[in-house]
Amino acid sequence: MEKFQRSSEFSRPARLAANPSSHGDSTAYRPASATPAVRRTADAIESVLFAGLIVGLAWAPFWLGSNRMLAWAINGMLFPGIAILYELSRFLSGRPHAVAMRRLAIPAALFAAVIAWIGVQTSTLVPQSLAHPIWSMAAGVLETPIDGAISVSPPASALALLRLLTDASVFWLAVQFCRDAQRAYLLLRAIAMIVAAYAAYGLVTAAFFSGAIPFLDDPAPDHIRSTFVNRNSFATYAGIGLIVTVALTLRHYRRASVSQAGLRAFQLQRMLEATGRGGFFLIGSGLVIVVALLGTGSRGGVLCAALGIASVILLSLSRQRRSATQRIEPLALVTLALAAAFTFFGDVFVGHIATSGLEDASRLAVYRIMAHSILDAPLLGFGYGTFTDIFPMYRDQSISTIGVWDKAHNSYLEVWQGLGLVFGTALIAALAWPVAQCFVGALKRRRDASPPIVAASASLLLGVHSLVDFSLQIQAVSLTFAALIGAGLAQSQSSQNVLSD
């Protein structure tokens, strides 16, 4: 790996003080032809685009978690639009990318193959022998020739592709922006504040509107769902926010206890001072999120959030080269706060487990049906995002005839059913690669390890929860997750390593 080499212009302390963002960021590599005016303009544009990314992430949960077609269209214009403007600003200013595409060659190649395959699935130019039999059946009923496709619903596949590309654009932006550690932490703090605000709103709607979302949706009594279409998706979103908040809290108190010289009274004084300097806000935000999370009553959401928090704690402890006191004090503070919140506000969650248990027979039956359908088209698939169209063909008496299943409650099975086993696995692998890099960075980084720790822990939460629910198919969740993965990947390697073009 190449090492970061500063020119004499950027090696001077005065220069670094004047432009701290250039430290560890590929923006320090500016071509000699770029004038100071061009540089300032490019910096300003990039700051505005980064702010646009954060505003977009704040907007995404507002309309039922962006689980409506108009919201998909808005997001499909907003985030790719920001990505296009970012690329234009880089091109016009002559500045390289903070993280070169070649650094992402493996997941990029896998993702490109999946995108190409979705294009093939929706095309009517494929040999009709590959088209799904439903098209020939429709032609027979209508007595009219129909050009078929592999996908049973090309419009549904195209819409799912739009959402996938929107997620990818957020990931790309986060990777580029968050190679600068300051921006990475700003993104984490913004996400923590956004989730806390929606959690507080959920508590208000539960208390005064019986869980209804004013002007958007009907009441959902007895459970908190904030602005989301259902409580399980909000539980996942709140869990992500809690992971970010806990990681930032641990970092805040670790930084306050760097110097451990002196008596225990001085150490306690430093902890109290750290609480007054921002720790109180972090702890308060975390408690609001915990209360809202427990109020959802979501078994999978709460348990997976607990798994994510455990990951944050274990990854934070595993990389610290400090005394036992330094490691235990912040951990004890966070654990005490979480335990108190669970003790006083966990009755809804515990009551739901007591009445419903941890298993869901209907979901297990759906999984068996899904497995059967996957084996009917293991290579070609039925078309990306076509579960709603396919499931009624296979639905049997193993599940109740009441209700509509528009999601499989298992994102892995849906991906394999839609794309086939080969390209479905390719899409999963394209995501698994940056997640693995985040885990490595969480363990190896000496500084600025919080972004990869958060990304790795959020991946664990969503990776497990996707086995029993469809939260990753709610765009507010997937966009926030994409931003965290991008930030974690950008900070998974030392700032001394050159990742730019």
C-alpha cells in the first residue's frame, strides 16, 4: 500500500492548521493547475453537497419511511442527483476522488453484473425460451402475441432497480465525503440526532395521537412506530440510531479519560466534566431512542438492536490498549443507562414476548414456500422485486388465507427468488465485501475507529434482522445503512494510506 506523501506545501503545520480537512483526505492532492479560487469554490460546493446528503437522510423517514412510490421517485432524483453534481464538481475542478473506484473493484464488478442482469430480466429481446411461462399463458388468453421477459413484472423490476441505484449513490457519496474523518464523525452525529428526533416524535404520536401519523396514516395503538409504515421497520431504524449514539458516547468518554494520572476523584471529575461538555446530550438522545425502541414491542428489532450494541461494546474493548479502569468506566456508564431504560420502559417488549413468543409459524411457512419457488427458477429468477407478483402463484394452505403478503420477511430469500441463485449471491457478496472491510477496520484502526465500528455493528443488526423481516426494503433504513457503510469503509484504513485516484 502506498503511503501518504505530503508535498512541502502541505507538510507545514501552519498549512494544516489553515486547512485541517486536507489531513488524511485525498483533497490534499490537488493538481498544480487548480487556482486557489477554484479550490475554494470546489470546497464550498462539496460542503453544500455533503449537507444535501444529510438533509436527504433526514427527509427519508418522514413519509412512512419512504415506503411510497412518490417518495421513491423523490429519493431517486435527489441522491443520484447529488452524486452526479459531485462527479461534475470533481471533473471541473480537476480533483481526484477521495477513494478511487479501483479500491472498490470487487464489489463494483459484482454490483455492475447484477445491474446488467436486471436489465436482461426486464428486456423483451431475450429468447422467448428464457421468458417466464406466464407471458405465453397471457398471450394464449388474449389471443395476441406478447413479447415476454424473464421478469414476471418488468415495471416492478425497474422500480426495484431504481431503489437499488439510489442506495448505491448514497454509499458512493458517503465513501467519498467521509474519507475526511471530521466529515465521518459529522455524519454519525447527524444520524444520531435525526434518529433521536424521529424517536421523540414517535413518543409524542403514541402519547397524543394513539400512534397515528398526522395527515399520513391511521392510528396504530399500543405500539410506537414514529413516521414508519410499521413498528418493526422503525425498531430497526431506532436500533441503528442507538448503535451510532452508543459508539459516539463511548468515544466521548474515552477521549475524556485519556490522561489517567491522579487520584480517583480527579478521574470522576473528568467524567462529570465530559458529561457537561456533550455527554449529557448523547446519553439523553440514547435514552429517548431506547424508550421508543422498547415501545415498538418488536421482538426481532429489539433483540437485533441488543446484538448490535453488544458488537459496539466488544469491538470497542478489543482494540483499546488502555487500563482496565479506562475501559470499564465508559462501558459501565452506558450499560447502566441502557439497563435503567429497559427496567422502566421495557414492559411493552416483555409483554409482547410473553404473549407471542419468539417464533412465527406463518413466516416459517412462507419461507418453505419461498424455497420451493426458488428451486423452480434457480438460475434465471423471477425478476428482481417481483415477490408480490410471484407469491400468490405458490401460496398454499400452510398459511392463513386472510391478509396479503407483500414481503417475504426474509430479504435473502427475496433476493434469490428475484435474481436467481447466481446473481442473488453476487448482490449479497457486493454488500458483504465492504462490511468485511469495516469489521477489519474496526479491529485494526488505532484512531477514528468509531465509523467502522458503527458500520460493522449496524451490519450485524440488519444482517440478522433481514432473516426475519424486510427492514432493508424500507428505503429510510437502507439509505441510512448505505451512508454508514460508506463512512465505515472510508475510515477502515489509516489516513496515511493513499486511496485516491
